[in-house]
Amino acid sequence: MYICLEGIDGSGKSSQSHLLEQWLKDAGYDVMRVFEPSKSAVGKLIRSMLQDSEATDKNFQRTLGLLFAADRMILMEKIRRAEYESSIIIADRSFYSSLVYQNDEEWIREINKHILKPDIVILLDINPETAIKRCEGKDHFENVEFLEKTRKKYMGLASKEKFYVINANNGINKVHDDIKKIIAPKLGMCI
Ligand SMILES: Nc1ncnc2c1ncn2[C@@H]1O[C@H](COP(=O)(O)OP(=O)(O)OP(=O)(O)O)[C@@H](O)[C@H]1O
Ligand SMILES: [Mg+2]
């Protein structure tokens, strides 16, 4: 089973993927947690490029789109292997982040057409002001307008692609419980 958590910066993806990993491990499952950009050489390049002040330029975004697709292709080998070994994969962002952030949907779909898509996508939906407050202290974060625009794109995608949407404004444990309620029945678990 390949689960992906999506959402704007500060929505709680990293926190929730760790909690989900721990809960599933405690229940006896093999779990592999991955994130984008990954730890690959391409992932490292993306991280350094994201620090660039030109990060909003159109061609810069296209370059990022290509690099994310390459990074994802590298990561996919790990994901395939884990799936073959019946592990549960938890991904902190995936292909859908590219659709939302790098624009030009048709082209992004084309360059990602060989990527394995998650079985379950959970969107952590959060109010941008709350997300920004949570990001205080981080070296790089977005403004409210950008986050609002991104949130709307995520919501549009959510209905089209049948994501599960969770209210991520809630406390960390409530969000975790809501995620468990989605995953448990898929695994035949009682909670
Ligand atoms: N439900 C919550 N309530 C309050 N604080 C939270 C909640 N979830 C996460 N946080 C805190 O908010 C901050 C951002 O959370 P986190 O890093 O998990 O978000 P993220 O979606 O991974 O962000 P990014 O996209 O920037 O990586 C962290 O300091 C985390 O401890
Ligand atoms: Mg994170």
C-alpha cells in the first residue's frame, strides 16, 4: 500500500507521516517513509535551487518540474522494491505537489507518466494563516496569497483525483486519529 500525504507548507505532512509510520510499525507492519525532494543527488540539487530568489520565475519552475520528475523516478525504484516486499510506503509529497506547484498540468502529467501513483492520497487542508504561524522560525516560507492559491489548487485536484481531505487546523493528535480512521479499514484493522 502506497500512501501519500499532501498539503501546503506547514500543514503537518512531516509530523503526520512520522506519527503514521510509528502507529503502523507498532501494529506490526513493515513501513518505508519517503519524502520529496528525496535524499538523492537530484533531490539535493532541488533543495539548493529552492533557496534561490528566482524560484517564482516560469522557466525556473519548469526546470524544477523536470528535476522533481527525475528525483521521483529515482525514488520510484525504492518504492517498487518496498511494495514488492509488501511494505507500506508513506510519502511526504508526490507527483501531486508538482501538479500544484509547477503549473502547466498537461506537461507535468506527461513528464510524470511513468511514475507510480499512490493508492491513497490524504490532503491535509489548513488555513494559510495557521500554516504560516506554524512555519515561523523556518528559513524559507511562502506568503498568505501564495498559500491560498496553492490551497485552492489542491482542493480542485482533491475532488478530481478523489483525495481524502482532512481538517489539518486541528491539533496534532486529532489529525493523526483522522488519518488512522482512513487507513485502518484499508488494512482490516480495528481502532
Ligand atoms: N496539528 C498541529 N497543530 C499544531 N502544530 C502542528 C500541527 N502539526 C504540525 N505542527 C507543527 O507545525 C510545524 C510544521 O509542521 P510540519 O513540519 O509537520 O509541516 P509540513 O507540512 O511538513 O511543512 P513543510 O511543507 O514546510 O515541510 C512543526 O513545528 C510542527 O511541530
Ligand atoms: Mg515537511
